[in-house]
Amino acid sequence: MMHYKIKTAFLSSLLLLSLAGFGQEDPATEETDRRPVRSSFESGILIDNQTVTIPTANTLEMLIQHKFGSIQNGLTDLYGIYAAGANVRIGFNYSIRDNLMVGFGSTKNKKLQDFQVKWTFLNQTRDNHWPVTLTFYGNMAIDARGKEVFGTNYAFGNRLSYFSQLIIARRFNDYLSVQVAPSFTHFNSVDKLMEHDKIGLSFAGRVKISPQSSLMLQYDIPFKIQAIAENMEFTNPPKPNFAFGWEISTSTHAFQIYMGTADGILGQEVLMNNTNDFLNGEMMFGFTITRLWSF
């Protein structure tokens, strides 16, 4: 039954993205303009989610991603800004081609060192010959904490985790872009009663409210699938991640400020290890800064 629900949700999302595109362009251009649409999003990242946007070839991108503590203590720690448990990641991405990017990043929590790749293999066209953009994203992270964290039977492979997803995006017009992304997460080593694998589905979108400003929304769902579970019952399963925010962008900069649920930054941490529930007010402020250099 769960397989059926996941399959139905994924196919329904893809169908809606695809069908919504036909018939929206000027008929006079339908047979003449097969160029890719302009970037669906202002940045390669939207809060916690990767987007289909890749900077042009020979572009270096720097990212600073920062999350404060929980807002639950209110003014005591200025709604989490002065709280313990803040998380930060610094990353660098390089576009080898217009549709291919590689990158490296370092995250404070768990001392994660990640290597990533993003590849757009089909572009939405201006005449809607192809109504969506398809992008593959994947990363491998190394947990660089001390050996004692991994128990007595230590091996280097215990440090590794993986995250991959297919991002399906549609730019509806100059103001609205949305995407859906099924994903797979794997951890080589986990605590007892935790799962090694997780299948998830992420939704994200942005609405431009001015030439430089956009409103952002995302929702990440980690599925409980008994067929790939290692335990008879799920113990403290991860919670969905909900976030919303505001983005200001220029041709070389993007600044996002948001409020979200997950304290992790990498996709595998968001979908596997989030224990915060937005229905209980367990949220935190965060921001992301990106800067581009062309060579």
C-alpha cells in the first residue's frame, strides 16, 4: 500500500507539472523557439533543497549556509539567534559546463565533508516541446568526527553517507516556478534501531514579488516504507521538514532568510535525522548567501 501511495504521489506531481505547461506560450513561437527557458530559480539552492539552476560554464559559486537554534525559548536567547546548537556550512561549486556542476562543502555539525555533482540532462523549452527540466543531484559525505563515535568495530566506510535525487521543475511564467524531487538516502553506519535507507519526496517553489525579491516555500517528506525497513517497527522516525522564507537576488549574489524545521543542512541529514515538528513550534531561523565569480 505504501509503495502505491508513493508511486501515485510522484506520478501525480509529474503529471501536474507536465500538463500545466502546454498551451501557455504564444502559438506563433511554438514551432520556432526550442531554446531552454531562463533559469527556473534565482539560485542553485532554495532553503534546504537543491534546484535545477546551474551557473553558466566556468563559474565558481561560494555558499554560506547558517542555521540558528530553536525559537522555542523566545526572548531568552533572542528566538534562537544566541542559542547553542547552531549549524553552518561553507561550500564551493564549479560549473564545468552549462549543465554540469561539481562541488565541495564542510559542515560544522558532525564535521561533515561533502562532495557533490549536479547534472541537468533535459531542459524545459520555451515552446513547451519539453515542459519540465530534469536534473540529477548526488552527494557523498564523510563524517570526520573521532573514531570513538563509531564504536569498537571501526572502519572508514562507517563515516560515509549518500544522497541522490531527481529534480523535476517547471517555470510557469516570470513569477512562478515549482519543483518536485524524489530522493534516496543511505548511511553506512547508524545507531541501533535506526534505518540505513530512506526514500523521500521534496516539494519547493518560489514566487517573485519584485525583480529582485521572491517568496520561497519547501516541504520534505521522509517516507516510512516497511519493505526496506530493517526493524519491525519504526522507532522515532524522522519528521517532515517545512520551511518558508524570502530571497533577494542580483546577477551575482543571492541572499535567503527563512524559518524552517530541520537543523541539518545536507539532504541526507534533513530527510534521515530531523526530529523537530513544526506543528509543535520546533523551528529555527536560517540564512543562505551565494556569490558567483565567472572566469
